[in-house]
Amino acid sequence: MSSRLVMLALIGSFMWAARSFDPQTTASAGLTLALGFVMLASFFSGQIAGSLGLPKLTGYLAIGVIAGPGVLGLLGTGTVERMQLVNGVAISLIALTAGGELSFRRTRPLLRSIAWITLIAVVGTTLLLAGAVLLLRPLLPFVASLDTSEALSAALVLGIVLAAQSPAVVIAVRSELRADGPVTRTLLGVVVVADLVIIVLFALGSAVARATFDGEADAIGTLATLAWELFGSMGAGLVAGGVLLLYLSRVRGGASLFVVGLCIVIAEVGTELRLDPLIAALTAGVLVENASDEGHRLLEEIAGASLPLYLVFFAVAGANIHLDTLATVGVPAVVLVAVRAVGLLGGTRLATGVAGGPPVVGRYVGFGLLPQAGLAIALSLLFARTFPELREAAALTMAVVAINELVAPVFFRRALIRSGEGRVGDDLGVDPTVDAAES
Amino acid sequence: MRLVAVGALLLFATGAGAETSLALRSVLGLLALLALAFLAAHPAVQRAEELLGISQVVAAGLPFFVLGAIAHLPSVGLLTDEVLLELGPLLDIGLGWVGVLAGLQLDLRAIARWSPLTRQLSSVVTFVPFVVVGLAMGALLHVAEIPATDHRLVRDAVAFGAVGCLAAPTAAALLSASGLGADAVQVVRNVARLDDLLGVAVLAILSAFFRPTASVGWSLPPIGWLFVTLGMGLGLGLITYVALRAARSDSEGIAVLLGSVALSAGAASVFSVSPIVTCFVVGFVLANLPLPREAETRAALTRLERPVYLLFLFVAGSLWRFDLWLGWVMLPAFVVARLLARLAAVRFARWRGLLSHLPGEERPVSRALVSAPIGALSIAIVVNVQTLYPGRAVPLMVTAVVGGSLFSEALVHLLFRVFATDARPRGST
């Protein structure tokens, strides 16, 4: 481990020296330098985390936190913003992986559990969190100043934001441990479905809340936007999946590059046409997995190309963690993290019981719902943009995300190992993407 | 059918016009690129390339060049200067990737095994074209537009010399395919290797002695910048080596390589030196240390080589100015100067007996050395010159390199077909 620490120090020193040459650089050269630094430093910190028995992504996140604008400042705010471009591609690739893993044939026996866990654990926790926000009003000045109906609607939207999960963390840890079995499959199904549910709930909830604040509502407009986002994205995903299928079946070489290229298109098209790249890529992955025999090959191709994107994705997520917010909203944030954990863990047990699922699912799936990353951050930022009068709430949501992002993957990893589905030992050293193709 | 689809996309992109949103045009451009990538990788297209004898990426990637040129048209406006600036990181990483690959070819142990004759031959065949092409292009630039007192004249002439001296290993492959002895093939390959080294060395000197005017930061003498470039490459090469040793799978290896290339190329760009040179030194360090999983590392690097060059051709297409008359004048001058220089160099080498260790194979080897097509690294050097010294010389260089590549590619195949009997091993019918 000491040699890896020395390498980290060397890479950090080099980055510091390069930045000292032109500290204001936010141009393309600075971005290339930052991308290289993040990939190499995350690689070593991931190995250090692995040797400490932590998920590798904790190491990637830690690099983002330490090198980010909040601590050492090796990655400036402008650079981190420009690196978000990689995030869109990474999210598409992660969604494509998740879709490629969702075999209807293998998931069908678990559908009841998935549906009940989504309803009880995820939607239930959303309501629980909204209630907690209302109860914490004395500690939250931005809610305290609102009248009852406004506070209720704001609390509801905050509950939705805070309930969001992270398919990225689930896929990364699952791949690192080469986990497979009912817990893993149910979890993958739940995080994917829950993501869709949260997106829909946020769109509806924020429209209702906006109407409460403004005194007028545009229900048709909201529904049209939502329908476009959902069904338009699915349509785009079907087209992308068709193109991918065509490529995989007709062309033998260079498929991993083509997959990355397609993810860039999905991410860029999604942003420009107001589609959701996550839903589009997910649909494409599901199509390839369930409408052809190319699903396995798709995962293999993704495996070859995804690790660099994951390294950058999690490091950028780490750089976006504002530890300083903990000082101001620390107490309510910790309370909300605890409420969220109780809701998700308890809700999963209850839902599995109702669905008659395997006890192991009830015991461990909830831990996979705890981590937060990209979606929660995106919704937090969207919340701050939609409700400028509640912009202080962003500090609270970011603080909750920060805690869940840093701490929850550790518990999730342990839960997967305890469930008997995650492998430990030598496999820990194997990169987290190789195995995605093997299950 | 697929070509029609790509054509339709391009026409649509062209027809979209300047009033269409940049976003939509970007999406169309991306889709067209994706479609071209699909085509380029399709087995039928690759079979067709083999049938036509197209072996050089510059020739094979001509559609990308044309697409880049179309994308830059004001009526399309896809690949504007702003977009090129946005593509900066991708270009830096591509340049670095090519640099590492070139550096990996420079195994000192292999060079130590070269015979003295091969060393002298390689030096002559590499240096003469560099000097002759540089002088010829410098003279033309001077006559046409740059006064002798302007430092850009030397800079641009040296850059022309660098791209003129590069040779692709196509001729070696053709020699090998025609059944010539391994030594003869190796000689041609070694010359191509030394060409790359000279091209990179010239780039290192150029970026150290002709600092981009916009560069800021430390104030060092030119030789200091040369040391910074080489020292940085050496240090990052060692870091990359240790990281590659720690990688435990192929995809970890790829992540490390990509990270190292991005770090090295990014640092080079921050310091306004050449990413190709810095990464070449990284590749050189890796080539000369016992690298675990060496075959996988080389394979991973090679896998991305072609797409990187295709991207460069796309960018080069956007830098091309077909309305610059000087470019059309320089193209034949460049081709003729390069050909005559290589001919003179090989004649001199034969006169000095530098090919005497290849009895009976002198003529086909000479022909291969003279007709060797322009190496793909030249297109990377053009892109690097654009990132360091954007200006009027770049479109001229694009015309010379792409036109010269097509001509030399055609020439080498023609010569090998016409003189096919010479290349057959002795005793065969």
C-alpha cells in the first residue's frame, strides 16, 4: 500500500507543478491534464481502498473530494464543470449495462419483489422523508418561513430528491465483487425501476409545488413534458438499440468504440432534445439483451471501455461533494440520512415479506438502495433551479448525498459479501468491469 | 445502401443550413461520424480496401477527410473553430496516443542489433528527404509570401521537412508479401522507424525553439524547454510503468494507459510543448523496461490507433482550404521534392555500398525505400502543428500531406505490380 501512496503523492505533486505553470487554466489543456490526473490517481486510490476492504469506488470518490475545489483545489471549479461531459457518457454506459443485465427471463420470478420494494421501500421512504423535513422545520429556516401548503409541497419534492438511488454505485460494486444471485438481480431491477419512478415523481411533484408557490398550474404542459421525456426517450432507446444490434450482428471489430460513440450520441442527443439519456440507454440495453443473443457480447464490449469512464464519473461526483455544507446543515442532514436508511431497510424487509420473496432479499437488498450519486446530485441542482426561493435547501440535499455517497457503498459492499453473492479475495483485484460481462 | 444512408445524412447536414441550431447540426455530424465508423469497420469495406490495395490509413480514411471538409463549410458550420477548440482534449489525447505508439517502436536493444550499414543507410534515407523537402518548401514559401527575416519561414519549412521525411511501413509489408528475405524487409522497416524518430525530434526542437506566441507561465531558454519536454516524458514514463505493473486486468491496463496519455498530453499542452514528443518519451521508456502484459498493452494501443488517425483526418479535413492556390502549387512540389530526395538518398547509399549486405535484393529494397508512402504520423504532426501554431501554413501542409499520401500510396502499389518479378525470392518462378 505504501508504494501506491507514494505514487499518489507523485502524481499529485506533478499535477500541482503543472497547475503552478498556469493556475488559471480552464482551457482544453487543463481539462486533458485533469482527466489524466483523475484516471491515474483514482486507479491508485481505488487499489488502496480495495486493500483496506472498502469498495474501490470509495477510493475514486475520495480522490474527487481531496483534489476537488473544496480541499486541495487541484481540480478547479471550471475544470470539474467541464468534466461533467464525461458524466453524461458514463451515465449512458451505466444504463446500457443495467439494461443489458435485465433479462426478462431471469428477472420474471423476482418481479413481485421488485414491484413491492419499489412501492413500499422507495415510494414509502419518499413520504417518510417528506414527513421528516416537515418535523425538522425548526432546524430548516428555508421551510420554516413557508406557509403550511407551501411547506408541505416543498417537503414532498425534497423527499423525492432525497430518496433517489444510484444504479452507478450498484453496478460498480456488484461488478467489483462479481456478485450474482437473487439479491443482485432484485437490486438491479429495483434501482432501475426506482430511478424511473423518482424521475416521474420529481416531474409531477415539482409541478405541483411550483403551482402551489405561484398559485397557477400548467397540468397539460407538465404531462406533455413528462410524456416526451419518458416515451420519447424510450423511442430513442429503441432506435439506438436497433443500431447497436445491427452493429453487433454485422460487424466483428471495434464494437467497444462503437458502443462508447453511441453513448456519446445518446448523451448529447438526450441533452439537446430534452430526452433522458438514462432511459434511452436503458431501453437500448434491454432491447439488445431480450431481443437477440448479443446481450452477452454487449456487456463484454462495455467491459473493455467503461473503467476509465467510471473513474472519472465517481471522481467528479466526489469533487461535487461539498463537505463544508455539513458544518451548516450537519444535524438535519444526519437525521435525514438515518430516516432514509430506516425507511429503505425496513421498507425492503416489509415489501419482501408482502411479496413472498426470499428472506435474503429482504435482508440485504435495502443496503443497495442506500448509496446516492449522479441522479441525486442532478435532482438537487434541478431543485435549486426550479425553486430559487428555496436555494438554501440545495445545501441540505447535497449534504445528505455526500454522506450517502461516501458511507453507504461500504455497507452495501459488506451486505453483498454477507449475502453470499459477492466474492472476496483475489477477485477484488480484478477490475470492476470485466465481470459485468460474465454473469 | 449504407453509403446512401451516410450520403443522405451529410446532405441533410449540409441542407440544414446555418440557421439550424448548432445542437441539431452537431447531432447530425455525430450521427454521420458514427455511420462512417460503422462503414469503416464493416468487413465488406475492409475486404474492398484489401482488394484495392489500400493499406495506408490516410488513403483509407479519405471519407473522413472529406466529411471534415464538408463539416467546416460555412453552410454546414459543424466543425467551426470553436468546435475545434472544444475538441482540444480529444486531439491532445489522440496525439499522445500516437506518440506513445511511436515511442514503443523504439527498443534500444533492437537498435543496438542493427548493423553499422543499416544505421548509415537509415540515417541517409531519413535525413536527405528532411533537408531537401524542408529547403524546397521553405523556398516556395519565401517566394510566395514569407520574407526571409520572418522566423515563421524557418519554422514552417522545418515542419514541412518533418512531414516529408516520414515513411509508412507499407513498402516493407509489400516486400514481405512478395517473398523477399527477412533482412531486406527489416531494413525497410528500420528506415521507417528512424523516420518517425526524426519527425518527433524535429517536433521537440520546434516546440522548444519556436514558442507559441500565446504561451504564458515560466520563462526558460529554448534548451530549457527541451529539457522540460524530455524530463517530463521520462518522469511520466516511469509513473506509467509502475501503474501498468499494478494493473491486474486488460481493462485496468487500458484505464492506466488512457490516464497516462491524458496526463502526459495534457501537461505538454499546458506547457505549450508537443504532446506527441512527451508521449513518445513515455512510450520509449515503456519499450525499454520489462513490461508485464506487454503484448496486451501493445494490442490495446494499436486497437485505438486507426480510430485516432481517422479522427485526425476528420480534423485535417476541416483545416483544409481548397481555395488556397499556393497549396495546389506546393502539392506537386512537395511530392517531387520528396521523391527526388529519396531517390538521391538511395542512389547515394548504393554508391556507398550501404545495401551491399543484401546481395540480389538491392533493387527491390531500393525501390521500396524510394516509393515508401508518407507515414500516418505525418497527419498527427499536422494536427500538432495546428494546435501549437495555428496559421496559414497548416492548410498548405494538409494539402501536401493528404495529396502526397494518396500519390505515394498509388506509386508504391504501381511499382510493386510492375516490378513484381524482381521482388520474388531467387529460385522461385
